[in-house]
Amino acid sequence: MIAVQHPGEANGTRQNMASEKREYSILTTSGEKFIQIRTVPLGSNWPDKQVNYPPRLVVIAIRPVKE
């Protein structure tokens, strides 16, 4: 059995689906630089993804299949 706790976020629970835009400098396959703009959530509501729900931990059970 594996217990995986959501790693948490610097901003805790995502309030009102808050997000911000971040710029990342990336190289193309030909070595040219470009700026990619991403919308990143502030905090987390995983796994429910409902407004103002706190993130929760997850437990995964892996068992062998009996033939």
C-alpha cells in the first residue's frame, strides 16, 4: 500500500480559483529562445477541484492479481 499526501502548495487552499500568469524562457529544438506564458493556479483544490475545497491526501492500494 502506498499513501501519497498531496505535496501542498506555497499558497495552501486555492481560493476562488485564483491563478496568475508566469513567463518561462524556453529554447526551441533549433536553440532559439522564446518566452512561454502559462496560467498557473495559486494553491490547490486537488482532487475535488471545487471552489475553496482544501487539497486532500490519497491512498493507493496495489495488490497482485491472483490467477
